[in-house]
Amino acid sequence: PPASQTNEQGSTLRDLLTTTAGKLRLGSTDAGIAFAPVYSTGAASGKSGRTMPNILDDIIASVVENKIPPNRAPKINVKSEIKDEPKDDKKCIQDDCSKRYSDIQYSWICDKHVLWLRDHKNSNNWKLFKECWKQGRPVLVSGMHKKMNFSLWKAESISLDFGNQQADILNCKDSIISNTNVKEFWDGFEDVSKRQKVKNGETALLKLKDWPSGEDFKAMMPARYEDLLKSLPLPEYCSPEGKLNLASHLPGFFVRPDLGPRLCSAYGVAATKDHDIGTTNLHIEVSDVVNILVYVGIAKGNGVLSKSGVLKKLEEEDLDDLLRKRLKDSSELPGALWHIYAGKDADKIREFLQKIAKEQGLEVLPEHDPIRDQSWYVNKKLRQRLFEEYGVKTCTVIQFLGDAIILPAGALHQV
């Protein structure tokens, strides 16, 4: 039978054209067009004053105007759809979660902007994660190190296995990159006396930049690669084979984002005099990212803050009550301080940093983007100004040993 007489929605452009043409010819409103079709007028229109519509133009206009997907049933009830949508997704999630997900151990932190999943073993975590992820909010999953072979991730173990490798090492304070022996970096990881010194005698804050990464990681560290993959949080989303990991299922002709994994290792700021610098400056990831803290070294040597000193320094941050409680738990080991911002605030932050650069007498070139260039670590004083002058609030998260921080693409962060 002609396509216009079948119930099946047009699955090809030809079907779409013929089914819609039939409906327009019959004067039906079932074509899904929410506005009057454009009919041509003039000499050719005859007595009726109009002719058959330009079908292709009408169809294109209707699909563009109403964004009608080819598989959607006609006669969309716009009012009922809007009515069914929750007015405040954030409130809806938080109000309903305690009832709907009573079997999941979780909390909200950072003024309820970050979901904290406290039991990494719960197989239902992904259901609550999905609700939060739809809102583009970060998620913290704790205890991942309990699934891992901890001995593989010790600094001395990595140094022993790969000390003879060459890699790029970044001096975080002045952004100077040098290619050097990996053993030199790892020898100073927990022994400050073995760290490089800069011109004024200060200890250098070094970072082993993305070494190894991607296929190199898998080829160089197969045991660690397998240990990491079996320990990923929310495997439905984070595992390369996860059913909901869209990027890993893209066809070969797509240009995929760098899906890693990559090892990011850095000395702690606690051993330096300047605590207003970071090991990762403010930037944006182009894809969703999961960052697991697999090892925390305890630095020893002159000038290093004691554990109580580090805790005191962290307590000066604008922390959530639950994070302060974790700091007091002797079984928890804090390792990294994160400041996270929503992607929607990127333009305000960019404008703010350009304004600060001008105040400091720095040249601001038209092509210069302070976020893309990763040229800023926003210290406490600047974070306060950012809130007071632009209304942008910082989400502060402490990452403890075994914590996985999952960030949506577009989220800004520094560490």
C-alpha cells in the first residue's frame, strides 16, 4: 500500500515526504505541523486562491521549527508535556531521593551541588548517579582504593619499575617543562631533601605531566591498567565497555576525545612556602572525566607541614560540614584540594580573570583565553572577589585516598 496508508512513521526521507504529502493533500492536521502551511498565491492559484503547498519547504520548516524527530508520534500535546516536567529538577532530586533510593548510601555536599556516593560496592549507585548526571553536576564516589591492589600504586613501586623512563616534568610555579629521568621525580615524592631546588633555594613543586597516557599506559603498565579498569566506579558509565559510556561506543569514523587513562602525579603544595599555587591550574575538560586518587604520599623533611598543619590549612577553606567531619576521621587520608565551577559560569570567570590581569599590569591580548591557556590558579582572595563581584560561588571538595571525582564535560576546575 502507499506509504500514506500505513501506520508506520516514515523511516526514510522518501517515506517522510510521501506520508506528509498525503496528509497535507487530505487536509489532515496529523502531519505534526504546528502552524499554517505556506500556500502560493497568484495567477496559478485559480479560484481557490491557493495551490498545493510547496511540500518539501513545509516539511523542512515544520521539522526545524518544532524539532520533530522522525520517530515521534504526531499530535504532540505540548501543555501536558510541560505540565509533567518538574519545575525544579534540583529540588525534585533531593526531595525524592531519600524515598526512591533508600538502599543507597549517599549524601549531598557543597551546598547540595555535589552527590557523594559513600558505598562504592552498591550495584544500584548508577540509578541515583543518572538522576544527578542529568543535571550536569559533579559526583564523588569514595572507597575505590579498597578494590585496588594498593602495592602497585606506591611511589617506590612505580619508581622501581619505571625509574629509567624519560618524561616531561612541569615546575608548577613558573610553568617550565623539562624532560628528565622519572626516577628523579619519584625519589623526591616523599623525601623533600631529594627534590629539585629553584634559584632562591626553595623546593620546586613538580608535576609528572600525564605520564603515561592512553595506549602508552596500557602497553607500559598492563598490570596497573587492568587493576584500574576493574576498580572504576559506576562501570555502566565509566568502564570502556560500559553500556552507558557513549564515547567508547562511537563508530570508528568519529574523532573521539582522549579517553585516557593517564597518570597524573604531583608533589604536595604543603611542602612549599607559597600555598597560593596549584598543581593543576583552572581549566575545562572537553569530555566527562573520572579522577581517582590512588595514592597519597606523606612528605618528610625540613619545612614540611605536619599532618596536623595540613589539616589546619585545609580547615581554613570554605568547606561543607561533611567534609570537615571527614577531615577529623583518622582513617581518612586527604590528598587533593579541588575547586570546581559550573560550565555556565565560564564567561563570568573569563571576564573576571581578564579584569584581574589588567589590574596586575599584564597584557591581555584579544586571542588570549585565561581558561584555555590554563594560566591561572584562583587563590582564596580571588575566589572571594569572584563571588562578591560576579556572584560565582566556588564548590570546594577535598579528595581523600580512594575518592573518585566524576566531572561533566564543560565543568571548570583546579587542583
